[in-house]
Amino acid sequence: MPANKKLLLLPGDGIGPEVMREVRRVIDWMDRKRRVTFELSEGLVGGASLDATGEPITSETVTRALAADAVLFGSVGGPKWDHLGFALRPEIAILTLRRELGLFANLRPAIVLEPLVNASSLKPEIVRGLDIMIVRESTGGIYFGEPRGIEDLPDGTRRGVNTEVYTTTEIERVARVAFDLARQRLAAGKGGKLCSVEKANVMESGLLWRQTVTALHARDYPEIELSHMYADNCGMQLVRNPRQFDVIVTSNLFGDLLSDLAAMLTGSLGMLPSATLGAPDSAGRRHALYEPIHGSAPDIAGRGIANPMAQMLSFAMLLRYSFDMEEDASLIERACTNVLASGLRTADIMVPGAAKVGTSVMGESVMREMDKLAA
Ligand code: IPM
Ligand code: MG
């Protein structure tokens, strides 16, 4: 294991910087208690970058992201930048990083932790123990497909165009990530099923998706139980009986929708991390970016009340997927669960009878729990 791991922190806007501060404590803790040292640098993205440079992300920041072992991203956007044109949206920062770093596999877990089982808007008996992983393709599909644009028509009306395109190569590489995850979960005694989601009934790209995943399954993953589902049905099934799923693999746009839906099954957007991975090189190294599912929450930014756990858990995913540090990843995860079980809550997950705390007390409590667990 290399001693120095290069991390680029991109806190972004809104609550991004304040929740990122709590991750810095975890990184300090790792530096002190573990033999790994992190080499940190920080950059601007989103509105913060727009204010400083006029661009949502500069090519210099992209270059630094390419050179890093892993990128930890906060969140971008806010009303201050809403009036800027399409090309200057703060969200361009994340889309640019996905494209430039080739981050095609977006892993979005939806896990219901027992202390938060009542936070869901669904009944506890429907969501208790839920542990699913959505693998969303994130560099292709309608987000990037050509032709695209808005054009003027001769009759004075206008026409907006986006194109859903997938090649077999794109489908196969993201399906492989999902099959591999299902295989790991099978080995770990949980799940081992993959549900591939498209609209093969109305879209050729969906039909090709289904054919490609089916062929890959037969060729390389016969032990995984594969099913196929139309995206609309998947939305319904996620609400009806979410525990029928284990790993889901789907396109960029369907994954955007279904992962928000799945996140809300847990009732706590402030708790959910994500990882976006590129292809491994011959040495097994891959570009990777980690970010919470929640947005920049401008309405509560700067007030010290945001939940830092999604950002901290994103760092746990970073340890797991970029550095193979499973033990430390699960240490952070267990520390978070224990802190919740002890009755501490930030405002977003507050329940009667719990103790309401702010961002930094929550962060400190996780650190104390890590000390205890590691003792
Ligand atoms: C997400 C977000 C992004 C997306 C936006 C901010 C571009 O909704 O990561 O899910 O649509 O991919
Ligand atoms: Mg989204």
C-alpha cells in the first residue's frame, strides 16, 4: 500500500464546505492512527469557482483531479447562480469531472440503518434492513448524446433535442461493475442478484441494453441471478417492495430518477454517500470521485446545522473502493450507526425524544465513537 495517497477535496457550495470540514477530522484521525498518510489539496467547483474564475470548473482543477488518487466532492449550486446561462450552471462541474475522468459507473447505495427505520415515509416493515445498490451509468446516454441543442424552426417556433445513445462497450463496462458488485455481495452472504433496468419495450437503446447484459451474464456471470425490468415498473416496485432488489444497473437518466427515489426510501438524504468510478488501468488504479447524494441545501448553508454523515460516509466509500481499506471504511460506518443509536440527530433526521445537534457536534461524536471502536 503506497504511504501517500493524493486526495483532492472539492467542497463546492452551500453546505459543502461545512460538511467537508467534518471529513477533515476523519482524515486527521486516519493520519494519526493509521500508517497511511493523505496528501490533501483543495479546489473550487460550482458557484465558488464561478465567482472566482467565471467558470464552473477550470481546466486546472480538472488536471488536478486527473492527477489525484481520489476526489472527494461536496455539492454545487444555489440561487445566486441560477440566472446564469445553461453553459455556466454550477452542475457543469460534476458533469465535466464525470466526462473528463471517464467516471462511468455511479454507485448509489440506499441503506436503511436500524436507528433511522422510522425516518422513511414508508412503513418500517417495508424498509427495515433495506440494503440495495444502484449502479447508474454516468458518462453516456441522453446526458451526453448527440445531436443535442435548441434550434429555431422556419415557422418561428423552436425545437429542443437530446439523444439517448448507448454502445455495447458502454453497456458492458457498467454492467460488469454491477455484476462484480453482485458477486461480492453474494460472497459476503447478502444478495447476489442483479436487476437490469431500461425501456426495451419502446427504446432501441434499451433493447440493445437488455441484449448486451443478457449476453454478458451468460458469458461471465452465470452464478448471478439476473432479471430485467422496465424503468417505470422499477419505480413502482421500489416503492411497493424495495427489498426484492439487491443490485440494480441502469442508464444515466433512469438512474438519476431511480436513485433519488431509492434514496428517499431511507428517509434521510443527509445520510447517503455515492461513488463514481472509472475503468481500472493495468495496475488496477482507477479514477474515482465520491460525493454525498444530497445537494448544496442553500436554505440551511452556513448555519452549522447540516448533517455531515453523507459526506463522511462518502469518505468511507473512498477508502473502500479507491484504497481497499475495508476495515477503516466499515469503522466509519459503524461509528455513524452507533452515534445515531445513541440518540443524536441533526435537524434533517430529528425525531421526538432525540437530542438535536449541529454539524460539528455530530462530527465530533463520530470521531469519539471511532476512537472507542478502534481502541
Ligand atoms: C445527480 C445530480 C446531477 C445529475 C446533476 C447535478 C447534474 O442530479 O448527481 O444525480 O443529474 O446527474
Ligand atoms: Mg440526481
